[in-house]
Amino acid sequence: MSENGKIRTIVATDCGSTTTKAILIKLIDGEYRLVVRGEAPTTVEAPFEDVTRGVLNAVREVEELSGHTILDGETFIHPSEGDRGVDLYLSTSSAGGGLQMMVAGVVKSMTAESAERAALGAGAIVMDVLASNDGRLPHEQIERIRHLRPDMILLSGGIDGGTVTHVVELGQVVAAADPKPRLGMGYNLPVIYAGNVNARGEVDDLLKEKTALSMVDNLRPVLERENLGPAREEIHELFMEHVMAQAPGYNKLMGWTDSPIMPTPGAVGSIMETIAERRGIEVVGVDIGGATTDIFSVFQHTFNRTVSANLGMSYSVSNVLAEAGIENVMRWVPFKLPELAVRNRIKNKMIRPTTVPQSLEDLKIEQAIAREALRLAFIQHKSFAVGLKGVQQERTISEAFSQSSSGETLVNMMDLDILVGSGGVLSHAPRRQQAALMMIDAFLPEGITQLAVDSIFMMPQLGVLAAVHEKAATEVFEKDCLIYLGTLVAPVGTSQEGKPCLKIETTLPNGTVVNDDIPFGEMVVYPLGVDESVKAKLTPAKGFNLGEGAGKPLECTLTGGVVGLMVDTRGRPFELPTDEHKRVEKLEKWAKAFDAYPA
Amino acid sequence: MAHAYTPGLRVSEMTVLRKERRLPIKGDVIVSKGDRVSSDTVVARTHLPGNVRLVNVASKFGLPPEDLPSVMTKKAGDPIEKEKPIAVTKGFFGFFKGTVNSPCDGTLESISTITGQVILREPPMPIEVDAYVDGEVVEVFENEGVAIEVKGSFIQGIFGVGGERAGEICVAVDGPDQKLEAALLDESMQGKVVIGGSHIDWDGFEKAMKIGVNGIVVGGFDDPDLKKLLGKDLGVAITGSENIATTLILTEGFGAMGMAGGTFSLLKSREGKKASINGATQIRAGVMRPEIVIPMPDAELPAGDGMSSSGGLEIGSSIRVIREPHFGSLGTVTGLPNDLQKMESESMVRVLKVKLADGSETVLPRANVEMIEG
């Protein structure tokens, strides 16, 4: 019951392209906890063409599983009355392909990159980045806009008070393309102008007749500072007003929710940002789906998100093979298969994306592909996450000009505190050890890093909840969303197999005294459960670093998880043996150390 | 009775299909409701605005943008001709005149005194939409297109490349398990839709393209050959716009796999008839599969919609295994247990019991089978 205006019952849904997920959160003994989760197919397409059908079905499943009545027919009981109804209903959506945008800026590595960052941060898929210096002729840019038919365009360029010529030229390109939105012929394409304020008049003249133009503060008002907030907010607003409103049933759904519907990845980013800020930690999160892989990071208080639109485990599985190359995929597989068989197998997964690995051999191939998808997506993320905030005080104008080409990434694996994985292949791996190994192999964390997976992928719902009820969102995130796998200790440096690498001294909760010298090239797991922690002294060998400097010991507290305390002395940078026999032997040994697969 | 839903491709001997044919932008519909059309009948046409050319006249003359109007010989809205002047400087006493010529025919769209650019637009490009299938116009969407209804056989493939084509059906193999070897293709198949059995290799497909076969329908094709055909590794299954001479439709998947018996015998029974085919495949939200439409305007319609294999999986249903192990095998459902079961991979999944064609019995994840005919 809602007493004194207190929120006691919350339902949040996430309308994905294929599945609508609903979660029920309740205030239990003064703490917000997840009660159940339900799901149903998304109903944006024929024959239903009404997203609310899928929402109601998912919520009904929640009702059945929890015994808590939420609906009265097809209406939410709101606010709650006794043991019925909800106090807060929220939703995110990526149905219909999510939000697809084009962005434009004058200089590719400066305003165009800032615009891309704003769009990605808002949860969009960036279809293309136009810039005055992107090497394309204007007519090629115009053709591109026409061909792609984005949901929205973000136009930026120029610092406030700077020259207007180039940004007006970009406006001319957009106007000449006379862009049409992806969904329907009946409305004008939303265009957000977030560039030099002095060019507003000219941009307005060019675009106000042909597009639904809105103006927000410049996203790069001076060279050394980004101001992405207003552009991001406007993207969210227009996403609701224009894009969502075109999708079947969304007008009805918007009437039900207590807060605006957010694009799914925007919501995930928002929860990551909130958690990093509250705990003062550096975070990397990944969501590997069937079609795309999203990576989120917060380093030096700077949030970055990238979406690798064509790296995924079903629809895009074949693209992982195309981008990584078959040798890179097969290097993670501890047996040999002819290339033709592997290629046909992966293509068959692409054309029948809903199949599941039945044999152990098939599971290992699938997890090999996942490692490469994650690795490639993370490379993309690192090259993009080159924020400005961390260095703005020292930055000179000439440094600002070179910031992206020289591109010092903000992602520092040694500083990373926690790596969170989600998405089917990680969240639903038959053994959690497999998820841990995939994440370690793909991301190669350095020093001391906690690993976790999102148990049932509820970060989107918690993200939208964080915007209206941060306490509930963070409590559920901590208690029910994250499954801690444990802590990884991975010294940086390389050596030869069998040579000294790390000395570990600790006493485990079960009383076992550990005083081990772990040689180079090993993977070791010590039992250390969820909610358990130990004090440990870690001494890297000469030439190895755990964050304190080469060969410098470190005393710290290590926390456990469902896998345990993991030690990886395979070195950074990491290389697999090139000898076929040796490689297979090593892969099998490491998997055995983690008890990753059945014997 | 135990019952489950599983994906399946549509195969129908006789059904009524409705095909919407729309322009990408508004234009003119040139047929009327009730008209009979054939696959090549143009049903709607429009003009796409021409490509835009930007010429920075001010910078070519080294003038400030605001002086641009003084050198322009054409104004906004004027027609322009390729290689003819659009701007001329006065020069000194009539000498040393500078000229900027138009790079294209079309019209001058605008002159900007902010950027110094002149925007030229090439002549509009005509686009036409044809009927794709032989049938009847049953609805006109004003200025946008039409809906065409066609009665006939309909078969969905699992994957295809190449766009819309039409041609007479020609069966080149004796049975669904026979490979469509290059030697089975000849000049008489030019312009036709050739039905193979389990597989076509690169030599065969290359010969088909050389002959000018309009379409090939087979059970399987190898991924390395697809890479050869497209000139790149296909990353994401969005196809249909490839510029290839012969449309390819796979009914079963990648590798050699006998065409489902029902599909083959239906195609065989329609030999000599005209088929409209489209290889376009899109496997994302809003799945689009390649298709074969064989109009049969005079045939009788059966009761119901004539569609099969799109719904429930029951004991006795015929299935094909669509993932290893047993990939490609056919079988019959013998049980649909409710409880989740642990696979060799340790995944907990819903399963079905199957008797395979070789007589052996096995348990498979429900997600790894699809219903088939025959």
C-alpha cells in the first residue's frame, strides 16, 4: 500500500525488439527488492501492432508468478490499494530497431565526435557521422542521408562565436537532402541543432520548412569543453514525441507510464553512471545481444557508451566472423574443425537465430565467437572513449586539435574496479565460470578487478527507475541484479612459461592458508564465496605490476563471488601459444582450473 | 494434446497473397482497382529529386561570399546546362574574365551569401514500380502505390540473394537430394527459374549466371561460395539489392541439404508455370524471407488459407533438425515433455522427443527444430 505517498510497489518494463520484460519491485522490510520477472513476445508488428499487448502479457505473467494483482482488466491499478496495484510504472523501449540517428559536425575529430558521443549517450544507434572533412563530396553526403533515412539528425559545429560558414554548409547539405524519416511519410524529420549560436538564424532559414527543427545549447561551446546534456535531453524528448509516437501502441503506453519512456541503452547507461558516481568507482559494462553489443564505461567521472551495431550472437554472428576472421574465432576452440564446416555452421546460426547450443562442442564454438565479439566491441569502445574532461585544465588549443587523432583513451584497465557483463551468452551461460572466462579473455582486465554478471538483464528497467527513484534502483541493482563472480588478480607483464609471476599470501574463510608462488602462464581459482572477503598480500615478480609499480607488493581486501578468487598469470599483453598442440593443451588446462565445462 | 510453437517456413499449394507495391516517395499510380496486371506491368511512377551539386563560386573567384550575387549569371530557379557558365567576373576592362561553369544539367537551386556556395540540382530521376506478380489490383493507395492480389502457390526459402525476377519453372534434377551440378545446366534455361535439389556449388552457379538463368532454387549453398559471389563476407543478413544476374534462393540453409520433400514436389508439379521470385532476406525485427510465388488464377482455393507449417508442433509432426548434432536430419515428433531438460552443453531447455529418419530416437531442444512438410 502507498502510505504517506511512499512508493511500495514498482513495475518496470523493457520493450525489446523480440521480448517484453517486466519486473516487479517491492519495498520489503525497508528495502527495495526484486520480486519476480515476467516476459512475453513484443507485439509491435502484425498481427497485433500494439506494443501494449506485449506489456500486458508480460505484466500478467508477473501477476501469476507473484500472486500480486497489478491490473484491473487492461488498466494498471495505480496507485496501489492494499495488496493490489502499483505506485510507479515505468518503461524503456528498443522495439522497432531502437533510435537510429545521423550526426553531423564540422570537424570529424571534434564537433562531429562530440555529437556522436551525445547521440550514443542518449541511447541511439549512430548510422553515420557527417563532417565537413570526412572526405566525401557534398553530393555523396546528401545521397547518404537520403539512403539511410534516420529517425533523427543531430547537427552541430563551430564553437560559440566562431565562424558560421562551415556549419551553415552542413545545414545546406541536410536541407538539400530533404530528408525523410524512416517511419511513415506523414511527418517531418526531427533535426536538432546544437552548434554555434551565431549560426542559428541561417540554420533556421535553411531547415525550418523542411524539417521539425529544434535548437539547443551548443554541445561544444568552447574547444576544450563539451556540453552534451541539453542535446541528450532533446534527443530523449524527440524520441518520445516523434519516433515512439509513430510506433504502434506507444501513445497508449506513454499514457500509462509515470515518467517518459527511455531508449533501452540510454537507460542502461544511466544506471551505470549512477552506480559509478555513488560508489566512486571506474566501471565497464557490456551488453552482448543478438544483433548488437553495447559497451558502457565510466572513467575519471566521464561516461561513454558505444554500440557496435553489427557485433552480436545471432543476427550479427556472421559479421563477427567477417570482422574478426576465422582464425581469431577458432583460436579459442580446443579442437579442430574444417573451415567449411565452421563457416556454414555460423551462417546457419545467422539465418536461424533462435537455435541453442545442444552439444558441448557447439557451446564452445559459440563462446569462442562471443570472446571475439566482445574483444572487437571493446576495441571500438576504447578508441571512442577519449573524453575531454580529464585533461581540460592542462589542455592548450593545439592539444585540443590533436585530441582524437592522437586519441589517448580514458579506458585504463589497471584502474578498472568492476566489469559487468550481461546479455544471453553471458547471463545464461550454463556455468558462471564460462561467463568469467569469456569476460577475462575478451577484456583482459589488469591488476585487481571485480567481475559480475547481470542475472536476468534488468539494467534497462533499473536505469529508467534510477531517473525517478534512485534508492530503489540502486538497492535492487546491488542485491538482485548483479551476481558477483569474484575478483580477478592479473599482473601486467610478460615472461616465459613456468617463470615466477605472482606470490599470493592469504587465509581463506575455510581456514586454508595460502602461500603460493604462481608461475607465468597459469589460471588458478581459490574458493571465496559471495559476501566473503579476505585480506591478502600479493607480490608480483620482477617485471610484473599490479598497480603499485613493477615488482611492488600490494596488500588489499579481495571479495568473492560464485566463481571465487581468480588469478590469471597469463600476462598482459596476453598471447595464446601459436603451436597448435600447446594451444589446445593450455585452453583445456585453463578451463579445467575454472571447472568451466563438464569433464 | 501436447502442443508447442516452433518457427517454420510457409509452403502452400494454393493460397491468396496480397502484395503491396509502393513508391519510395509520393508519385502517380497508373493502374486502377480491378485491373489485371502481369509481373512487368508498371503500376506507379515518380521522379526522385535530382542529385545536388555544391559549387563554392566565391572561393573559386577569391571573393567574399556577400559579393557572390554580383558575379552570378544565373539566379535561383534558372535552368542550367553542363559546361555552360553560371558565374562570370567582370575582369579588368573586359579582359581576364573569370568563369565558373555548371558541372551538370538541371536547375540552380540557391545562392548563399554566407558560405559562398551555389547549389545546383540535377534533373529529376524517374523511378517506376512494377507489379512483380501476375494478379489483380485490389486497392490503390493514392499517390503511393497499389495492392495486388494473386492466387497461387507460395513457398518461402530460408535465405536468398538477388532481387525480384520472374521466369518459367524448370526442374533440373530428378529428386530433392540430387545436387545441381554445372553439367545439368544448359542454354535452354536462359530466363527461367531453375529448381535444383540439395546443393549448388560455385561452378554451377557461375554457369547459371553466364547462361542468364533468372533464378536458382536449391536446398543449400556453401558460405565460401557466397563470399565469392558477393565479393565479401556477408556480415548481416540483409540482402536483395545485390547486383547479380541470377537470384539465388536456399530452401534449407548452408551446406548440402536435401530440399524438403513437400517443397520439391510442389515445385515439380508447377514445372512450366511462371514464377515470381525474390531473394531479399532480412533477419532482424520484421523478418523477411525469400519467396517463390507461382500464380494459378484458374485453380480452386482449398478451405482455410492454404498455408501450412506455420503453427503448432504436435506429436506426429514432421520436423527438420536445424542445429548440430543431427543438423539437416528429418524426423517425426514422438513426445513433447513439459519439464526443462539438461542438454550435453548443460543448458536447461524445453525439449521434444524425435524419431529420426534413420530410425533412431533422440531428444532435442525445441528451439533447434522447424516444422516441415513431407
